[in-house]
Amino acid sequence: MLRNIEFLQGSTVKASDGDVGTVTQLYFDDEAWAVRYLVVDTGNWLRDRQVLISPYAVLHADPGSTEVRVRLTQQQVRDSPNIDAHKPVSRQHEIDYLRYYGYPTYWGGPNVWGMGAYPAFDGLDATAALPLGAYPSIEPDPDEPPADTHLRSTEGMKGYHIETIDGSIGHVSGFVFDDESWVIRYLTVDTRNWWPGGKEVLLATGWIELIDWFGSTVSTTLTRDAIKQSPAYDDTIPVTRDYETALHEFYGRPGYWTKQRTALPGEIQA
């Protein structure tokens, strides 16, 4: 199901034995557009410390819910590696984090979540609170710089200007993601400050040509006029497949859901 990421902002994170904190932002991978972590402010519970929560730990939340339930205990969260949300998350920090929880790596595999398309985790019991040494070892990739993790903040990207092939048209106002794969499918774009009678529209992440992280711009090969005429987005209404189909047909672009998965060796695809 597609949801606006705003529903996660401010949500209370609940462990199996009590509250953990409040979601303040999300970190996503700017190559796969997958949400890799929730950033949670623990408030007075851990003296305003911020922690990371992986989608591997998240139980499916009902639409409109103000709670995010996780397969963790408060003790596990308390003992998890520290994070400074004002600095980039290094690959080494991710390795320490994944080793601590016993989660598989998402990089190096053929799919969005390594060997899988979804952050499904059926390994160690996430509530067992095993000691750190009991978790499998994960070694860093020697060919990858320690800080080059391609993780970006959703809050940090809000406000980025949208550049078409013939000029500016709006700014990033939010994100729409798939709550099963945790992949961001669309940026929400507010055009109201850029032309009279403007509206909020969706820009598929697959239609983005370039992101200038220093210049705070998102470039697309779409035109200003096409975006002006595109179907409006209403964040109070769920994004349905019918709406997505109409949006992609309007732009003459194939849907991401129509792409065939590459067959594995020896596998016959229907």
C-alpha cells in the first residue's frame, strides 16, 4: 500500500515492553530510494538521545495510526549503537548497527533489500536481546569509502527545487512510499508558489534525471506545462493503482509495477 511519509512523522514507536520515542525523520538510500532507517528521538526516556530503527523491526501499521510497533525491547534499543543525527551515517556505523541486531545487509545483493525485495527478517528472535558477541560478523566493503553510504534525510530534502527541461516548477514537499517494500515511489511537489492556480502533484522517483545535493535541486526531463496539466495529488486520499495508472499514462511512461523480474538460473518465469 502506498502512503505519505507524513503519517510516520511524529508517530510513537512502541517496543514489546513500552514506548521508545517519536519518529523525527527517515533516512533513505538515494540509489534504490528505499527507506533504510527511522530516526527516533527518545525524549526523556534516554535523555533526548536519537536512535535508528530499521524497517526490519517494524510491524505493519494500520493506515492513519499514530503508532509504529517494532519487534524490539526497550533494552535492545537502549544498548544499540549511538547516532549523531547531525552527521552522515557512515557505512561502518551501519555495519555496527546491523551486527548488533543481527540483521542482514541490504547492499551487495540483486534486490532492494539485498537478496529480497522486502525487509522481511526471519532469522534471530528480535526480542531475545542476545549479547553483542552472539550476532554474525559483517565486514565492510574495502572498495567503499567509510562515509559514502548514499543515505539522505527526508526532512533535509524537503524544499529542494524541481527543475524541468524548460525551467523551475515547484519544490519537494513530501514523499509517498510503499509500506511493504519501503521504497519511495514518488516525491510530492508543491507548485503553488511557482505559478497562479498551482497544486500539489506527484513526481515518480523513476522520472528523476539528476539530484544536485549541493544546489538543492531535483532535475527531470518532464516539461513545466506537462506538470501543470498533470493529475492533482490529494494527501487525504490514498494513492490507488488506478490513480497511478492514470498518472503514468498521462506522461506516457510505463508503470514500475509492470517490470518483469529477471529469472534466476534454472528458473522458469510464468
